Amino acid sequence: LRNPEAEGLRAADKPAVDGPVSVRTVFVKVWRPALQVFLVFFVTLSVFPGVALLVEPKHSYGEGDWFPVLIVGVFMAGDVVGRYLPRLWMIPERWSLLPTLLRLGFFPLWAFCVRPLLLQPADVWAFVIMAVFSLSNGYLGTVGMVYGPDCVSIHEKQAAGLVMGFVLQAGIFFGGNFALLMLYLIAGQTVW
């Protein structure tokens, strides 16, 4: 057995363990960041890459078809920058769910880019929408993952991390499957 006094730790410095950790109790404490992470990845994987790459460019971008490559490049760059931004500033936790809910507005925006109702939008709008889409994906996904374990006491942090990882994977799974429905509704495409 280890002796905390021999290691220079006082009894007050040891984390208090309040008994077994209930995943249900932890989920109740982290539901807001968990919902945020789920929705971020659900919206992202519902639209990108399938629906976003259906946008038809109005102009030629050199030899071959560079438009999808540029759209993916904008996503990758925006996502990396968005994941770095929480080091500079983090939205307060009580407000972090609001911009995540506003991301649901990307569904009609991308649908309009693929199937314009009145006017064919300029190519620049696809790039602007993708830049905001990817920045918000990186930023809000990171903020949600940071706030999740902060909502619980120290002996529950491991369980909170597991819950956050689970909802992240659930958002990816359900978003990827919802993308199939989005492709069918917007473009009439099926994969089977």
C-alpha cells in the first residue's frame, strides 16, 4: 500500500471518493454539454460531406473539377481553426447551447445551395456557409467536450468523459445515417 504522507501528500489533498459513480447521475449533470456535442456532430455529419458536395458551381475552377476539393479544404481549415479558438476565448457554459441550436439552420442553407428556389446563389456563398459551418463545428464541439467534465465533482470526471465520448459517437452515428435521408430528400439519391 502507498503511504500518502511518505509521498508528500496530506490527507486533505487526496480526492474524496463518495462511493460508486452512477452514470445516470453523471448524465443528469452533463446533459447540456452532452446535448451540445451530440447536436454539433449530428448536424455536421448530416450535411458534410454528402449534401455539401452536391452543390453545383456556377464557374469553372481550372482543369478538372476543383470545387469539391476547395469545399473540403475550407471545411478542414475552418475545423482546425475552430478547435483552436477555445484556447483564446470560450463562450460561457450557460450560452453555449444556443449557437449549437442555431446550427440547425444549416440544413435549409445547404438545401438551398443544392436546390435553389429562385436564384442560383454565387459560389462564394457555398464557401462562406462552409467556413461558418466548419468554424462552428470545431469551436462548439471542443467547447462542449471541455465543459462536460467540468460539470461534475472530481471523482465523477472519468464517468463524465465516458458519457461525453458516448454522445460524441452517437452524434456521429445518427448524423451519418440521417445524411442518407438528407441525400434522398434533397437530391433524390439513394445508396441502396
